[in-house]
Amino acid sequence: MSSQPAVQRDEFEALYVQSAQGMTSAGGMLTLHGLAPSTVMFSDRPERIVGHLTTPQFVAGWGDGENSFLSDPPNAVLSSLAAADEAPEDVVVTLTMPRLVRDTLTYNVDVLEGTLPDATGPCSLFIDPIGRPLSPVSACGLRRRSRRRARR
């Protein structure tokens, strides 16, 4: 039996994924239409935690915590198929000001890389990690890990 105490982790970094039937963009805004009712979250090794938040929980938690998405807007990748036989097109954006109405979610965006199309069919939005407590009550984390952004 080891005499060293077990390491306890009280938070993990989660990547979020939102899927929709389509997307439109105009005037610095990206709108997901036919949005799935849940936002999938998962973490990398060693935790390998997978879970779901309702999308209203995700949006409501946008400004929670000292280093929230409100104070440090996340980068995200929008991935969509232009046509069934083509490779996915990816656009890197920064997301701000989420607004959810039923199954339609609109973000203000700044395009960092690629070209945001006017419209797409089925798509997924991959939102970068935020440090988050291991708590089913909190929708977003208490602090973002600066080391993750420093590697970019």
C-alpha cells in the first residue's frame, strides 16, 4: 500500500460541441438553426470525462466565474460540408454574446481564419476549453487555464 496521498482533481478542461441542421451568417453574426437540444462536453486525458448540458444551461453559464467566456471569449471552429462529396470546410472564429431562442442560437463572431459562408447545411461548432469545476450544477467553469491559450 502506498503512503502517498491520492491526487484529487476538482476541475477539468472541457471542449464543447454544438450541432445544428444549418447555419447562416451576416453582419458579424453566426446563427445555428435546428440546434440540437444539448451541448456535448468532453475532456482530454487523463480525465476523459464526457457529458451533456442543455444548451440553455450552456448559454446561461456564459458569464459565470472569474475567467468566464464573457471575460475571455472562446475560439471555436465551425465545421460544415459544402456538398456531400466534399471535404468539410472549417472556419476559426471568436464567439461573443450568445442569444438562444428555442432551437436557434446566434453568436457575434470575429473570423480568425477561413471564410464564413453565408449559409450551410448540417454543421458542428467546436468551442475551446474552459476550466470547469466537477459539479453538475455549474454550466461553465470558474477559471480558464491560461497555459492552454499560451500554446497557440
